[in-house]
Amino acid sequence: MTNQTILNRSLQSVWHPCTQMKQHETYPLIPIQRGDGVWLYDMEGKRYLDAVSSWWVNLFGHNNLRIKDAIKQQLDMLEHVMLAGFTHEAVVALSEKLAKLTGLGHAFYASDGASATEIALKMSFHFWRNSAKSSKTKFISLQNSYHGETLGALGVTDVAIFKDIYAPLLMQSAQMPSPDFRLAESGENAEAFALRCAVALETYVAAHHDELAALIIEPLVQCAAGMGMYHPVYLARAREICTKYEVHLIADEIAVGFGRTGTMFACEQANMKPDFICLSKGITGGYLPLSVVLTTDHIYQAFYDDSTAKGFLHSHSYTGNPLACSAALATLAILESDNILEKNKQKTAYLKNKLQAFTALPIQYPRHQGLIFAFDVKTNKPQFSKRCYQAAMQQGLLLRPIGNTVYWMPPYTITETEMDFMVDVTIETLKTTI
């Protein structure tokens, strides 16, 4: 089968995500047949380096034998059973491991990041209702935040292109000043700016805490905001403020968890523990859909009651799917046994040094957290992101700029030779598209 054949069939039958379909008249789909390591191969054998980990999910490369074998072994025993009234070994083992890693208790499962956001918001609201503080019904998030595109998640998201059209359907929330260091005043360092934003947060929370259920936050990196990065002191202060005023802190680590920022979870860099943590994307190494929310034993106990109405009655058909849990267990095993976080430090240092090659180009705010690298391109061309994407693909590199922000979030298995290719093609792409 040729690229053109599968492309035409896809256009006739598939509605692709985050896409104005008419644009595919100009920017053709790329039919992918297989993957291996950091590479994706189309129907005609051309390969593309997956510099964005297929929307930030792939940790250990495509066609990873250890994750595949774990799924195959589970498939021979149990493919799925509903988790209402039943349990199974894979979900128990995964929940135990996640509890040990996060310091939080019971795990509630779904299949995607937005659903995890919904669960955390509902749990927080319901906790206060069960605790006889039913006035605490509202949520706050950061400016430029992104927490998913279901209606509840959009209510705490602040990205206009995703949110504005659905505004009449959404709950209202307030957005706090973002500590993204690109927004700092001239001469103000990242830490000072983060502390200034934390003052604004406390001012608002102090005035409204009686009605606030929770603050939801993307720790260290606001990914959809163009990889907006900030100093961990903001997380530490946010934890102190939420504790002081009895407001839950929800850490949305869907994109940044499992080593992306250099530590297993971004919250660790502020030595703080949230009330809820939302996890997805890399949890299965990019193999199967899975998300989870973990929370404190204190919050869990508020639902433990003879009354059914006090229970958390949220449900998903594929909650705790055994195949997805087996992939997640294999992913965690690789992270631990292969000393991945330490190895990633070497790759981070290598890429950081390679960034010096961009100094002759019109870029600003070169930055990184762990193996998430980004910089902003100075250009007035309105179609820059699409042209950059297309030019890079022609040279065998999958980049997906966010506005004028070019970023890399590659699988952890990337080699120095592959990083050289990624950097060199990015430079050549920018020279032709800026």
C-alpha cells in the first residue's frame, strides 16, 4: 500500500484531532507504517525522528521489546475486567508503586489526561461537600494554563483557541499571574518573578478561600503555553498558601511526569507534595491509553461512609485496564532498573551544549527543564509554525512548533548521533522558514 492510498482513505474516513481538516489540502497527512526507537517510518520507507515523542507520550522509543513483552504476557492472562466489584494483580501492583513514588494514597484510573483533570476537580469539590464546606466550589489556575479539552478541564484552561468557542458551556474559574519567566520585567530574574507571582496568588486566595476548592497547576512547565518554564520556588509557595487557606493543590503532571523535567515528578524539585496528582501520557511509555489521579488518605477518608451518595461514583468502562497497567509497570521498571534519570542528565548536558549553535539565529529565551528544550523564534511570519513543521518533515524530523516556540521532547533512548541530527535539521529548517 502506498502513502497516497492510505492518505486518501484517511481523509475520507478519519476526523483528525487538533486539526482544521481543510488545511490538509495544503499540508498532506504523513501515513506512518511502523516505528523503531526514535524513528517513525512511512509507507514508502522514509523515516522521521520523533522529536516530540508523539505528543509527549513515548519515553523509551517505538517498538520497545520490554514493554511489548509485558503487554503480551498480560494478554495471555486477562485483557480486561471491570474494576467495579473486581480487581486484578496489575492494577494493584501499579497502584502500590505509584503510591510509593508520589507519597499519595489510593489511585483512581481513567484513560486520558483530560479525564484525570475531571476526576481531580470532582474529587476536590466532592470532598468539601462531604466535609460540610459546600461553599467551596470554585477553582483557580494559571494564566495560559492547559489542563485538557473536556468541558470541566476547559473550565480551568486558559488557551483561547481551545476555549473561547465553548465559553457558554463552561464553569467559570479565575486565572492567577503565570510565573513563566518570559513574562518577567527587564532585569528581574526567574526566582524573583516567581515570588512576585506568588504574592498575587496569596492576595487572591486570602480574599476568596471560603469559596475556593482547589488550585490546579502544571508544575515547572506550562507546555501548551509554548513550554513556559518557571522557578520551583513558586510551587513551594503555592503549597504553603494552599495549606494556610485550606485550598487543595492539584498537580497536573500529565505532560511533565516520569522524568521529563529531570526528576521523576516535577513537584520533587520544590520538595512539596500536592493534594492530588494527575498522571497520564508517559505512564505507559506511549503504548496504551491510561491516566490516574492519586490523592491523600485524608481526602480518601472523606468519601468512606455508609452513604452511597458520599462515595465517588465517577466511572470509566476501561478503568484500570490490565493491558495498560502492565505497560505502565514495565515503564516504571525500565525507569528504575536502567537508571534513566541519571542517564538523562548526560543527554541534557549534551543538548544544552548543542544549543550554542543557535546563537547566530534570531531566537530568544533558550531554556530547558530536564530533557524538555525550547526557544522562541523572532519572526513575524504568521504561518511560521506550519512552514517549520513541513520543512522539518521534508528533512526527516518531526517538529511541532507551538506558535513561535520550537521545542524538543524526544524519547529518552535518543543517542548523541540522533541528537546531532535533530539539532542540525532544526537549524537548517529555521534558516529557510524564519
